Amino acid sequence: MSDAHNEHQSFIRTPKQLIIAVAGFFLVIVIGIILLVIFATNKPLGGAGSESQSAQAVATRVRPVAEEGFAFKDVNAPKVLQSGQAVYNATCVACHGSGAAGAPKVGDAGGWGARIAQGYDTLVQHAVHGIRAMPAKGGNPDLDDIEVARAVVYMTNQSGAKFKEPEAPAAGAQAPAQAAAAPAAAAPAPAQPAATPGTPPTAGAIATPAVAGNNEAGKNLFNAACTACHTAGIAGAPKVGDKAAWAPRIAQGTNTLYEHAIKGFQGKAGVMPPKGGSTAPDADVKAAVDYMVAAAK
């Protein structure tokens, strides 16, 4: 009777044997999970003999997270010229889409007729160098002359012209042109003559408010570049002397105003092109800002 009872006893007879059995059970489960994960992913782990230590893989791992989703421009890469429509949508639409400052609207054959009659070369020259309230290159100095010409062709062809869009010059033709342009760019621009009392304003200039302590460089630049927008309030620009419009901008601080004027700024109310579309030195741009701020106080 006692022998039959002993045959049905468990092989776990001590606490130590129980612990070993439980540990073994969990070990088998963990090993099974690891094997399932390896089978499911079927991806070799990084280490010796893999590509995980290559220069490209290391650079990818140490790349800052802030760079994700941003494209960086290679300054050494050849420039890809934009189409006329792209330039129009980015730069020209502010005035030529609304007719601001007397700009002819795209599609208005009557407004463009007399201008188209002047010819392609004249229109491109006016667009590149500016004329009256039209700033040079529409206020975007980063545009290539060909991009400006394409925008002219796009707008005029939408308004009755049949100009041919210019093609990008061959790589061999660009080098001589750039070499010829370098000496001209290095030559200093002639200083603008200071206005004297009693002298009538130059073409395109307006009567500006008398402000104590005006810097002549700032006043001259205002009359040459800033007046097109800051006199009529084009593209959301605060009018010179409008205290209410300038108050929140002045509250941002002088340094912020300088940065927006020099580098350009695009906000909900409008667009400010870099340096107002001019090529003036930073010091003159700051002086123009001081001139307008003083007029609004």
C-alpha cells in the first residue's frame, strides 16, 4: 500500500526544486519570445561585420533631430532657375495680382497694352532695374535676371503678348558673364546727393514729414525704395507717420525692426522684401527704419 502511494508523488519534493522548476519555466518562455522576435524581424543586429559602423550610418545616427524635415541648400550646387509662374506667385502677385501702386493686373489687356508695345527688352529692363513704384526685381534681389524675365513673359502672355520665355544660358556661357559682372559688382555705388533745402524732390520722391534729427541717408533711401509701399500702405506696409500702425511694430524693439528690414519678413498682414528691394548697405537700411520710426512717434 505504501509503495503504490510513493509512485504517485510529484518529483518536486523540496522548496529548492520548486524554485528551479519555476525559473526554468520562465527561462523557456523568454527564450521563445526572443526567437519569435528574431524570426519576425529577420534583420541582422548591428555590430562587427555589418554596416552599422560605416561613416554614413554613424552620421545618420548622430544627425541632430532638429534637422529632420528640413532641406539644406547646397551653395556650391548650380542654381535651378524658377519658372515665370513660380516667380509670379512668390514675388509679383502682391502688386500685379491686386493692381497696387498702379501695377497692371495680370490678364488686364488694357492695362498691359501700352507696356507690351514698348517691347520685351524694355519690359525686362524695367523689371530688373525698377521703375517708379516698381522696385528692382520686384523687391527680391535673390532672383536671377532670367527668372525676372520669365515672370515678365508669364504676366504679359497672360495679358495679350506672345513673348518667348528665355532659356537658361549654357554652362560655358555663364562663366564669362559672371567674370564680367564681378568687376562691376566690386565697384562702389555712387553716393546719392543729399537733399538741400528748397530743392524740389527727385522723380518718385514724396514730401516726407519733417522729423527732428533725420539721418539724410535714411531719408534718401526712404524716398528711393521705401516710399512705394510705406506711403500708400501697399502689401500691408504701415504708412509713414501712422502712429497706430507703427505702435505694435515699434514695441517689438529696434533690433527686430532692423532684422525685418534687412532680411525681409513675411507676416499675416503683408510682405516686406529684403532691404525694400534695394541693394543699399545695412547701415542705410537701419537709418531708413529710424527715419520712419521717428515719424511715427
